[in-house]
Amino acid sequence: MGINVGDKTIHLLLALIFLISFTSIANAGKETMITGWRLTSSPSIYGNIVTWSDTYVNGVIMYNLTTGNMTYIGHAENDPRVQGDKITWWDDGNITVHNISTSKEIEIVNASTPAVYGDNVVYVRSKYDNGQPASDQNDGSNSLYLYNLSTKEETQLTPYEHAYFGSSIYGNKIVWTQENEVNSSERSTNISIYDISTKRVSDISRSGTAAGGKIYGNIVVWVEYQNGSMNVMDVYMRDIAKHETRQVTFDGNSNIPDIYGDRIVWEREYWIGNNFASDIYMCNISTNETTRITNSTYASDPAIYDDKIVYTDTRNDPVYQENRNIYLYNLSA
């Protein structure tokens, strides 16, 4: 019995031994609760800035780790993302790019699901005037676009042939989930990559069951849904410079990966009796060591920058799980 990873077969028994031998419990870091803000979700971090959405007021919140100041940035229907001195989100069918240094904002109309790196903003443009998110559209209803904040030039990267969503950008490379129609009742999803310099599109995953791609440097991480089930999922990675793909997790319960440097974090979901639980794990690519970051059984939605990991946790509201606190785990503290 084996699991196919690229051109190699890793036997399940060896995979289990690997997990047992190389999984440790984090004991050198420090966990801090940033806020107990009600109905928070999907935190993002860059430098000393943490952002998240507060679905109680449908707002973007920015928190400065250095000063401790918390700022309401604006109204939003989805989760904000921070990179450099820019925060992006979409609301009412349009994208907002907020400059932290100047507080100036620009709006990109009829667009959704943005990601930003430097002066480049990547997003989906829909044929519909109301700018519905790409995941709600048919295959031929949306296209991937790029907007340069310096030149103010917009470029259409892909034709209106597939559904695109979940983009991520680093340098000149963009990754996203591309949905294709197999037949009238079946769709497949793969991770694709676009090189801005060469204008070349390549496949990262061809399994038809991939989603949630993120990129940092030459490493792309994503989730593969195993055995045709949305409930069996593992994290994979590909080094696009070395052309090597490898499976990161083998438990069938790992989701929502993020990456920074040689560290990958994700949410591991599991059951304790009849109770659903989740915690944050981290893998060091260089050493192959996996570390359990949390043990609250209520942690989810991780994001990482350098030696800092942020995530939501409902440990203080275990019954209703509405008060989702934002936590910071500092690996170096």
C-alpha cells in the first residue's frame, strides 16, 4: 500500500514512522492573546502588523504588535490580507487597497479575492456587474487580472474559460486554484502558476482535487483532497526551482496551509470522542521536523510571518464558539 508523491512511492508504514519520529511539541515559544474580539476570522500577518475581519461589524481590523494600537480600517465582506505596507480586501463587488503608511486607498471595481505583493495586486474580474466572488461563478464567467499600483496598468492574465479563486503572489509568480468542468455533474480543481515575466502558465498539481495554494519564494503549498473525499485532506508542497513535489502531512486531517521561509503551518482537524477539535502544526522544510504549536483543541486559520504565527481560537467559548480570539505564537520568545 503506498502514497504516490511525484515520481516516488512512500509506503504508508514509513510515513507513519516518520510522523511519530519527527513530531514534537512546541515548548520554546510564547503564546499571547491579541484580542477577544467577537466573531473574528482569518488573521493575516506581515512584520508587526496583524489584520483580520470582524464579521460582527463586517470590518477590517489592523493591530500593531509594537504599539498595541488596534484600528478599524473599513467595511469588508471578506478576509483582509496584509503584505508590506498594504492591506487588501474586497467589499460590495470592489477591491480596496489600503496603504498603511499614507492611509490612502485605491479601489478596483468589479473585482474580488485579491492578493498583493509589492506594487502588484492580483484578483478575479467577473463578467457580472455585481462582482460576485469567483467561487460562485460558472467556468466561463471570470478571469484572472493583475494591477500595478505604480504604473496604474491593468493586465488580463487568463481568458474567461475557467473559474479562478484563492490566488497568492510572491515576486513574479502567481498561484491560484483553477476549476475545470469535467462533465455536467463533476468539476476538478488544480493549482496553477503564472510567471509575470514570461507570461507562462504551468500546472503545479494535476490531481483534480487540489485547492488553497500559497507561495513563498520557490515553494508552493496546497491541500489535496484524498480518495475523492472533501473530508480526507493533506498538505503538499512543490519546489518549483528543483521541480520536486512532496507530501507534507499523512493524517488526512490537515487543511489551510500557509508558508514563510522554510516553515509551513496548517490547521489539523480531528475528533475527541464526539467533539470536533483543531490545532495548529508547523513543519520545517529543511529539517523535516513537524511541531505541534497549540494544544487548546480550538485553534484554526493560521498565518505565519518569520517566527510569528497568528490564528483564531475559541477556547474561551467552547460551547457556542462565537467569541473567536486572535492569538500570536512567537517561536523565538
